[in-house]
Amino acid sequence: MGRIFEVRKHTMFARWNRMAKQFARIAKDITMAVKAGGADPAGNPALRRVIQNARAVNMPKDKIEAAIKRATGRDAAHYQQALYEAYAPHGVALLVETATDNPTRTVAAVRNVVTKNGGNLATSGSVAFLFKHMGVFRLDPAGIDPDDLELYLIDHGLEEMGESTGEKGEPQLVIRGAFEDFGKLQEALEARGITPLSAEHEYICTAPAELPEEQAQEVLALIDKLEQDDDVQRVFHTLA
């Protein structure tokens, strides 16, 4: 019984930590969106998108509103986005997306985690070519005719469309287009009255690497440690 309790407690803390990290990442996204385009979602598509993503991870409304209010304040942090390229153990490529108010601190922290876990930072361009920068929209399929939507979106930058499941096992439609066409796809969905569950830019691996279980766990352990850093927004990798 004690062992079951410990497992449940570990699972609960892991879920809480993941949720806290998601909220922190979105709060930074809100700050950057407000700084760039103002605090009114109606006139700021980037902020509107971030609010959708906040709702997708069940971020409470009061936390969203508080983040917007903080972003308009005189003391709001000024975040810079930076993308670091690295290799994990066993040749797995990494792209580490960060948002920071202190780039010197961030690059040192990323380098420290990577090198201490058997990897190394890479020079600019040595890893990025293994990924495709894409806009990714996740939709609730209820009431949507996928074939009709696909034909409609092809003229607005759609490259890929498929089915997936969310964190709770719910069905989703996933559409992808080149990052340069992100705005066109977002406007096309809005014109159809479709509000995405989430809308993100992602780096999609084009050359996945398969590893034995033990080696894959080493890579995943490094990724987990990177994701725990407050300045790291997301980590993309080539591990299959």
C-alpha cells in the first residue's frame, strides 16, 4: 500500500511540475505578445493565439488576466528569444528554445546541462537543417468535415493534416504548414469560425534517430533536465 502511495505521489508531483512549467512558458509568451502588439486580444493575433494555448493547458482565467496585466506594467521583464543547437549523447540533435532576460546566464546554463549529461553545444546551422520550422494547429474534430477543411486550407498554406490524441486521450485534428504561412492558416481558420485548441510553431524532425532503450533514456534524461530550466521554453529533438 505504501509503495502504491509513493507512486501516486510521484505521479502527482510530476503532473504538477509539468503544469507549472506550461503556465510559466505561456506567461512569458503572453509578455512577449503584449510587448509586441498590445494587451487587446481583438487587435493582437499573437496574444489571441497564446490565450488559446493557455486554455488548452487549463491555465485559469485569472492567471491569464494577471499575466496580461503584468506585461503592461513598467516593471515587466523584457524577454529575448534564442535558439541553441546541441547534440545529446549518441548523436541525437537538439534545438533548445529559450526566452530570457539574461542571455549570458541562459547560454551558460544550457551549456552546463548539456555537457554534464554527455552532450555538447553545436555551432549555428549544424543541427537546424535536421528540422523543419512549421506552424502547428490542433483542432477539436467535432463538427468538422476533414476532407472539406483540407481542400479549403491547401490554398492557405496547408502542408500536412492528420489525426492525433491529446494528453487526456481526446481525438484531435493536427494541421501543419510552413512557419512563413502561419498567419495565413490562422486567418483561414478564423474565417471558417474554427478556434484551434492550440496554435504553436514547432521544429519538426526530418531525420529521426532510433536508439536502444538504455541509450534513449540517457537522451530523455538530458531533455528533462533542460526543460526544468526556467529560461527554456521547449526542447525539440531527433529521437524517434
